[in-house]
Amino acid sequence: MAVKLTFLGTGTSQGIPLIGCDCKVCQSTDEKDKRLRTSVLIEHNRNTFVIDTGPDFRQQMLREKVKNLNAVVFTHEHKDHIAGLDDVRAFNFLLKRPMDVYATERVQTAIKREFAYAFSDEKYPGIPQINLHTIENDNFVINGTTFTPIEVMHHKLPVKAFRIGNITYITDANFISEEEKEKIKGSEIIVINALRKEKHISHYTLNEAIDLMFELKPKRAYLTHISHQLGTHKEITEELPDWIQPAYDGLCIEVQNNC
């Protein structure tokens, strides 16, 4: 059965356009240059999952007309990846059940700190209902869909990338060990962060992302977590080989799950 991935957001922690920025990317009228905070929607086996709920989660769910969400899976605890979790309340109401949330113990600690009211002994009416599930670095299964965690490094912070079937999704990283790369090899599609052209302390640059894709050799690759410093969608596309593309918000890709 095919795995479908929809890019909910492809921008950095500030999104594009940035507040108060007059650069050509932020002022572009091309809809592909309007980037919400990075997140993806995964559909497989009649299940729907979201990887990361950033500050734009509500807007993204409305845009994609999502009415069913089986679970949320987190890569790490930075605010641009968890800030929208409160809005799972809408799915609590629609589906009449708590939301299953999968994260490492460290990320769960951050979630409990940021959304303390959701985990207090005295439950205020209308707060988000959340069931936390602990993940480590072993495969886990949600309703028949297997997620393979891949540990990548975001400077000194361990972050989880995920492989679902023949798609691997990597955000907020600038180093992957040889051992973890073995989990990625053979992926038909790889999504990889490419922040800008200049060196960055915790994200792959454009050239670093391209070099990694040539090493891992997917059939297709898509860039995400793109900053306004990288250029317009049109400019980025013209610099890339045909099999590597900059993703954009709303883009859907699909691949048969042969794993």
C-alpha cells in the first residue's frame, strides 16, 4: 500500500515571509515562497499521522482539510516543532478520544513543561487530551504502520528522523552517523533539510544536503526547512539536478511501500 506524504510546512523556525523583512524572497508573490513552519502529514493504510506540530499546526490542518488524525510523532522539542500541540483539542472533540503522541522521554519532558495544564492533576475543561508513548531508536508500529527512527544530530542535540516504508524524512540535522545512514539506504524518497548556502552550526547547507543525497542515492529527494537566505523556489530549482527538488507547502508525494 502506498505511503503519501504532504508537506504541511517547509520553512524555518521563523517561516517565510519573516516579520519585517523586505528581501525578494519574503516579498515574492509566488505561493511556493510562502513557507510555514516545517511539518509533514503521512497517510498510509487508512491512517493519518503528523510529524511535528509547529506554531502553524492549526492553519495547516485547515488548509489540508484534515478530519482524522491517528497520532502525532515528534522529531525533537524545539518550539517551532511542538508549539501547536494544544490544537489537537479539535481532534479530541471530533474523534472523541485522546490524541496519541509519540516522542522520546526528553521530548516528553519538554511537552509536559510547555503544556503543563494538559498534564495537571486537576483537569480544566477543554484542555488537550494526550496519551504519551515513549520511543527510542527501535522500530515502533502505530495501527499497522511501521516507523523506523533514525538518530541524527542537530549540532549537539539528538533528533529523530523517520523512515516510513520507502520514504525517509529528515529535518533539523547536520550530521548522521554511518550506522544510522544504513537505515536510510534504499529509500526511494528522502526529504532533507537545507537551510541556506552559508555554513550553519546545526543545519545542512544546500551543498551538504546535495552531497548527502548523492551518497545515499534515492530516486528522488526533496529539500525542506528552507530559509529566505537560500533564494526563491524558482532560483533553487534551477540550481539542482532534476531528481532533487525544493519542496513547497502543500506538495504531495506518494510511493509504494515495499518494505
